[in-house]
Amino acid sequence: MQNPILNPPQKQHQHGDYSLSEVSLANRNSGTLLETLQHDITPIGAHYLLNHFDVPYVSNASDWQVTICGQVDQPLSRSLEEIIRHATQNSLARTHRVTLECAGNGRATLEPRWPSQPWQVEAVGTSDWFGMPLKYLLQETQLASSAKEVVFYGADKGVDAGTIHHFARSLSLADAMHDDVMLVWQMNDQALLPQHGFPLRLIVPGWYGMASVKWLNKIEVIDHAFTGHQQTGTYVYRKDRGDNGTPVTSIRVKSLLVPPGIPDWSSRKRLVKPGIVPLVGRAWSGNGVPIVKVEWYRDSEGSDDQWHIATLEPSKSKYAWSKWTANWHSTPGKHILSCRATDACGNTQPLTPAWDIAGFGNNAVQQVEVWCEAF
Ligand SMILES: Nc1nc2c(c(=O)[nH]1)N[C@H]1C(S)=C(S)[C@@H](COP(=O)(O)O)O[C@H]1N2
Ligand SMILES: [Mo]
């Protein structure tokens, strides 16, 4: 019999009930609790998780080595201890508040859906990431003039679509040298948790999460375009299987609201009393582009509404989400609440998802079902 791990059947889109493998992925890769959108910084442990393979076991962080190889005059190896000492002695260490979102966020709301981590809306979070701009490490070696891309390897290894590989992603040399791309060893003032990349990861602000390689232990400078599985086999926007596609890069404009009132345990539908219901949520976009407008909408059976302008608190950090608030005068009955953000480049969220075969980049508006009744 053929080994099904190395000779997997082609993935097929799914309708209806979730498969056991999707449920297993959902159990491993938790989403942010939407009520924590109240916090400027997602509490540690409530940040969403996306791990393709197993979390590497690291017993001693100070032994952690990063090698830089490929198109460099001389390969270089640095321990995390040396990196931290270099950053501290030269005042290179800094904190960036960054909103991270998984490119697959929203995948499960597409019909039919791609069998993968079945995110609805919850794969987003904001942290204070502490470390050093990556460029200072790259500058410790002489890059060859042929250097074109920089590939970042994680210590985690597994199989996807029959291909055995370490999780690895590349950036163009220019993107890798960008001031804001960070080598990170702390999250919210404590060491990275094992599942968030302990002891060292990359943070690429403004990009979807796949670029922020965790458990970083190898950096390879190459003179061609990287074709690893996580670069070209996935994280590419495709309308159909034959499509060459375009790489997934920066985050698309998006917003969420904290579901108001109280939830029903199993359906997560909401119950509110008639009257003023405060609404609060977050809005963000990619590449450090600020949010300029958030609107909210109430779709109630038998009555028409319009988009209302919410109050927007501008973000204090370039790459972090903004908070928005509004007051809803709720009336008895069933309502669907939505919010919609617009960024400074004029991008706004669509009402229905754009089709993508693997459900990437879905920034369609969230829909929250709320029942209003005196109780
Ligand atoms: N080494 C490694 N890095 C990785 C991943 C991974 O599976 N392995 N997942 C990526 C993806 S798809 C996302 S969305 C982010 C998630 O980061 P978090 O789990 O810390 O929220 O990590 C990225 N970095
Ligand atoms: Mo992701």
C-alpha cells in the first residue's frame, strides 16, 4: 500500500459538516477570544496560534544558534545570547506593537471551503514584540552582490502535500533590510511562549502572519526566487487550481466587533436587552496604512438600516489596530451586526468574500447574530 502521508490524495473543497482532521487542526490552532478585542494588547495566551507542524522542544535558549549562509562572504553563526548582547550594547533593541493576522482567517466562511485550519474571524491579535531590527544581524556579514532573497527557516519540520520540509519563507533583500522587520525574543514583556516561537522568531509588520517565521535558526541568502512549499505551494492567491496565482503578502483592511450582550453557550448567538448597547471593536490594515473610517450596520428583519459612522480612536502605533466604538439603540427582534473599515489608501472591506481556492485574504465583513428581548 502507498504511504498516504507522502502520496496524499488531492485536496477537495468541502461542503457542510466539518471533518475530524479539520476539528483536530482547530483544537491545536486556537483563535483569539473575540471579547479580548477590548484590550489594546491581546493578553498572552489569548493570542491566536497557527503552527503547521509540532512545537519544537527547546530546553536551553542560550544554546540557540542562528546561522546565516548562502550568498555571503563567510557563513556566520550567532547564539541568541550573542544577539541579545549585541542589541543591548549597541542600543539596537526596541519594541514594536504589531497586529498579526493569519492569511487563512475567514477561510471557513467561504462556500465551498478548503480543508485546512477552519478559521472564522478569530485569527488576529496584537502584541508588544521586543527584539532587534533584523538588518543589524544581516549587516554583520557581507552579502554577495548576487543576493536577491533571504530565506528564513524554522526548526519545525513536517509534511504538507507530500513534501517533507522545514517551515521556511523568504523576503526580498529590500524587504528583509526594512527597518521595521524584527528579530524577536519577547512578547508582551516576557520570553516568547513555546508555541509562539521560543526562543527566537521573525516579525514582519504589516504582512499576514506566515512571513513571521517562528523558531528561527537558519537564514539563507539566495540569488534566485525561493520556491519552498510554504512560498509557492501555498500562501498564493488563486481563483482555480490551474492559476499560477499571486503571492500573499500584506494584510487587507479589516475590522471586527466584540459580540455584544451574552452568548448562548453552544451556538454563540447573542442575547441583549432593548435599549442602548455599546459596541466596541478593532480595525486594521496592512503595511502600516492607518484606518480612516469604521462604519457599523444593523440588518434587522423587516426594517432597513444604513451604515453608521463609528467613533474611531487613531492607533498610536503604526502597525497596531485601532479601536472603534458606537452606541446601538436595540429594539426587540433578530439583528445581524456588521462593521466595515476603510484605510487611508481608500481600501474598504467587501460585504461578501472574494473567492480564493484556499480561502486566503478573506476580509469580508463579520456578521454577528443578536437577539434582543427583555429578560
Ligand atoms: N516556523 C514556523 N513559523 C510560523 C508558522 C509555522 O507553522 N512554523 N506559522 C506561520 C503562520 S501561518 C502564522 S499566521 C504565524 C502565527 O503566529 P502565532 O502562532 O505566534 O500567532 O506564524 C507563522 N510562522
Ligand atoms: Mo497563517
